[in-house]
Amino acid sequence: MRRLLDRLYLTAGAGAGLCLVLMALLILAQIVGRWFGVVIPSTEDFSGFLLAAASFLALAYTLRSGGHIRVNLLISHLHGGPRRLIEGTVLLLGLLLVGYAAWSALLLVIESYQFDELSQGYIPVPLWIPQTPMAAGLLILEIALLDEWVLLLRGDEPHYMRHDEISVISGGE
């Protein structure tokens, strides 16, 4: 199971990286095209879609690698049980909030598909297509948060904390 989850997070992170590369290539093609009088339609729209996809797909990978910004002002002074309790509570709150966001995003994708909603750009794109990576990224983040919470409940150190200066397991010593 561990290998499957790690592959899921890595695949989502790689997908985010691919979106960034595609966005850069698209913008580069637009710049070069303008030198020769060629305009690539809806470049801004597709770049925005790719940026949103990259942002959401990278969430779980960034969590697992400790890349999200955490304010440790209070928690850095706590050790052992009290710190674990706060970490667990924050992870649980994160699970609830991200779960709600993932559910809402999934409903948005379904609704956009059912009503055949299209983007407003020069090239109309069914909105469910760029919305799907957003919902997928939130769902994968939900899985990653659950994974980290279960690790904490089992007494193991969550992956995101391995990058902190003070860890839960060592009690800051």
C-alpha cells in the first residue's frame, strides 16, 4: 500500500511538472509565433488551465515533501503528547476542509459535464476538462492528509515533519 500511495503522490507531482513544461512551451510558441505574425489562439486560456492543474496536482507531493509553509511558532515549543495532539487536530481539520473542497470540486466537474459548459475563450473548451485536474489534485491531497494522520495515530512521524527542525517523535531533543 505504501508503494502505491508514494507512486500516486509522485505521479501527481510529475503531472504538475508536465503541466508547467507544457505551459512554458505554449507561451514560448506564442512569443516565437508573434515574431512571424502568427497568433496562437487561446494561449492565455490554456496557460491558465495548465497553471491551475499544476497548482492542484502538486498539493499532495508538496505536503509529503514538507514544502508547504507551516507556522511553527506555537508548536515548536511543544513536545511529545501535546505536540502530537495539536498535529493530529490540525491534520483532522485539514482532512475535513480539503474533503469538503474535493467534494465541491467533484460536483462542479459533474455539473459542468452535465450542462456542457464551455469556456469563454476563442477556442471553446468544455469546462469539465480543466476542472478535472483541480478535483483530482484535491482528492489526492485528501488521501495524503489521511495518510499523514494515520501515520501520526500509529505513532510514526508524518512525512511532512521530517523536514522540520524539531520532530514529534524525538520530542524536540
